[in-house]
Amino acid sequence: MSFIVRTVARTADGRDIVRPKKFNKAELSIGRSPSSDIHLPDLAVVLNHAVIRSSGGYVEVVSTAGLPFVVDGKQSEHARFAASGGADVRIGSHSLEFEPGEGEDKGSVVITVNRVGAISNASEEKEEARVFSLAHVLPGKRVMAWAGALLVLAIFLIWPLVSINTQPVDGTRKVAFHADEMWTSGHLSQVHQSLENNCQACHVKAGESVRDAACVACHTKVHDHADKAKLIDAKGSLGVVGGTKQLVGGLFGIQPGRCVECHTEHQGKTAMPVTDERFCTNCHNGMSGRVQTTLKDAADFGDRHPQFEPTIRFAGAGGVPMFRRVSLDANPKEDNGLKFPHDVHLSTTNGVAQMAKSLGKGEGYGAPLDCANCHTRDATGASFASVKMEPACGACHSLAFDQVGGTIRTLRHGDPAQVVADIRAFYRAGAPRSAALTGMDRRRPGDFATNGQRITFAQTSAMHIGNADQAIRAVFSKGGACFDCHTVRQTGNPTTPFAVTPVALSKRYMMKGWFDHAAHDTESCASCHAVKGSKSSADVNLPKLAKCQECHGGQDAHKEVPSSCAMCHDYHRTDFAPLMVRNHRARGKAAEHIQEKALKEAGTGA
């Protein structure tokens, strides 16, 4: 036999709310315990007061705590009655009315639970919730709400304001807890750690946001991105939310384009966070359609970035060099004053390769040439040092022209006037031999592989150059020591008849960006620079955008290397790496230091 328990609750206006619950079991528990099947919240009822059983058409109520209950007006600890006849059982202030089910509930015993009296010994005016809680011994909700509000204002507003206005005028104060520290959202970054105890250095006025004047008071050598009006136009429509924020901010003197929009603080004791890509793309994505500018639209590096435009050196009017940014799509040629074919020197089968093999490991070769034979890293590791003729080229292209005892005399590279003077001095000395300066002989670099070979060549050179002027012309003419690598012009001056166009190799092409070679050590030079097919030094052998996009994507890229704007560009551009790269290097050095310290301690058993 099943039970259906209907618990009746009454609202303030006297309406009944009935909550039925069906139990498909032969025994129910009654008590004050919340786990009881029939829960009676009354102090006159113990936790497990009684049980109700059904069997053979009868209902049995048995007290389990030894306390009596009332059945149809009679007090008892055990009662048994027919389910069809029903009964009225009263326990404490609650009445349990038993009756047989009808209709769909036929065959079940229906128990209706009502509260008919005061809860335990409490007065009728008291509600059930107040009897079983501490609410009746506390102040009212309104009093407590006002007290809590006033307490919050006193601790978090009045106390910090008093702390601010009572500190020394010069901004210095003792290192201790100060109430206004409760307003801070976090610790200052590493670069501003010295200001940790001097809030007024940036927050000049209490309750006022940081102004640009406070920033430039220390950071004097910075530039503004653009005038405020142009900056607002570049951002385009702010929308309803953005426009509302800007309007409200303007009411409090907060204007757009402030330093703190990008340079956020109180983010923890780390390097200042790198500007998020969205601070850049909010303006630069489609900016040409909003303002008049020569800048190209740029957004995500993976799919919306303009082609690279390196700064290229050109020959201007009268030979005066000029520099201009040119897109790599135009395959620009630069005027650097040098004649150098990369393809000849990087071949693995031609005469240059065979000569490099023959020089042997004593000269640092012994194999076909590669990029590292001439190009070496600078002190930073991010770029390359300028190529010098003597260490990079001298092993093959010797400028030796005479021997005095065991000393080899060489022409002064990079100084045409000195070359002319040395040759004239050689012939004025009345030497019975000719200088080793002739065309085809000079163009056999292998003859200068060792000092002994250089001496032999100098002593057995052809004798057909009879005077200094002929020798000078041979040096600066086709096939001579200077002509094949440099641009030579006649000056018309009999003292110094020839001049060499100075070589001006670009050390940095991307003046508006940054590239770190040290971060690409896992790649070979040829994987980015197509130099093996370059026949002229005028070729600008820089990788195009598509080559970089093979590995690099935007800031949120998953398959490629995530590359935000700040990886290559710095807002306040300097000759140093961008802030993001500097932070990465600093973290790398810190990790290396920690690792070295751990290894050292492990080695000493510390």
C-alpha cells in the first residue's frame, strides 16, 4: 500500500498551498529531522518521533520516542485503524488526517498535514521562521543595511581620504600600511617599483585618474601618436556602448588617447604588459577610409598585413645617395657601390667552390662557401656585423703586391689615394721587378692561398708593366684588383687619377619594424633569403610577407607562431628591440639564471 502526503501551508492572506508527495513504501517516518518523510518543524516533536505502517488494509501509528500522540481525541503511543475509515492523529501543533484515496489515488492512504496550533510553546503571533532562527534577536534588516553601508563608507572612503590628505606634501611617507592602499588594484610593474610608496607621483589629485602630464613629467623623450582629433577620427564609430563610455569619461576630464589606454599599470610585479594587438588594429584596420594618411591598412599579421617596405638606398642627382621606402612587390634594386654575385660564391660545383676546398681547414674553409664564411653576428646577436674585406675576402682575394724580406706588402683597401701613393713609391724605389698587379694574374685568388705562394707570385710576376702610371691604370681598370668588385671613376686629377665609389651596405632595412635573427637560429639563411639565385649585389634579398606568414600568424594564431604587432613594432620606436622582445629576453635570462643556480646548488649538495 502506498502513501500520499499532502502538506498544507497558508499564505498571509489565508490561502492554502498544498504540496503533495507520493511514497511507494510500507513505512513512513515522522519527526522534526529534515530527513523524516513527514517533517514537523515543532520543538514539541523530537527528531524521530513516530512511524506509520500499512498492512492488510490497516494503518498503524507507533511512537518511537516514547512520547504519546492523540488519535481521534484519545492519547496513545500505539494506534491501529482501518485505512478505509480514516483517523485524525495530532502530534504537537500538527494534525495528520488519514483518509482513503479516490479516483487515480484509489488503493493509497492519503495523509493531509496541517498546522492547527501554536508552534511548541511560542505565541501565535510568531512565525515559524523566526522561532527557528536568530532573526528575532538581531536588529531589523533596514538598521543593519544602513549600519553596513556607513561602515563600508567609513573604512573604504573616509579613512583612505584622510590618509591621503594627511601625508607629507613632498609625497614621501613612512613604509607602512596606509588606508589608501586599499584602493589599489595590484602591485606596480618592475619599472615603477620605486614609486610603490609614492602614489601622488602619478595620482596627483585624490579621486582623479592619471593624467598625461604626470607621465611626461618623467618620460620626457616620447612622442604623441597623432593629434587628439585625428586619433578619434582614426578609430571610427565607437558604437552606443563605446560612445557612452567616452561621454561619461569626458564629464570627468578623461579624454581619449591618454597614455594609460595602452600602458596599463597595477598588473603585478612583472614587466609592464605588452600592448594588446587590438589597441593597434582598432585604428589601423581600415584607417585609410576614415582619415587621410600615407600609412597602409593593417590588422592581423596572418591575413591582413601590407607587404614589407624596406628603406632602399638609391643614387640621386649628382650621385648623392637618397633613401626611399619601396614595397618588396616591386623587386627593388639598391645602389650600394658593390659588385658581388651571391650565386657564384655559393655554388657547390664551380671554381669558387673548388678553390674553397683547396684552401683547407687552415684558412677556415675546406668546403664550398656558405653564408657564415662572410656574415658574422654582431654583439647583440639580433643582427650581423658589417662585412670587412680583409677577414672575409682576403683569403681568396689578396692585395699583396711585393715582398721585402719575409714581409708581404699589400695595397691599402678602402683608400684609393694610399693605393696610388704605394704604387708610385714602389716604382720610385727603382725596384728591378714589377708589382704583381696585372689583370688575369690578379684574378687568380688561389695563388695567394699561403704566404709562400704569395711570395712566389710577387717574385715571378709578368714584367710588362714598365712604370707607375701603367700599374695604377691596371689596378683600377677591368680585371684589376679594384675594378671587379667596386665602381671606379676617373677624377681628372693627375695626383689621384681614380676614385672608388664608397660601399654602403644597409645594416637595417626595416626602419619601422624589428627583426631578430637570434630568434631564428633553427632556420638556415637560404630558407628565408633567396641568395643562391642572386647575380648582383643590387638585389634586395629580403623575404617577402608570404614567406614570413608560412610560420607566423596573428596574435591569436593556433597553428602558426602567435605574432602580435608588438613583436615587430614599438609605439615609442628606438634602436632597441620592441618591449615584447625585451621582456621575452629578460624572462629567458631569468630562467637561465635560476637554472644555473639550481645546478650549482645541486653540485654543492646545498
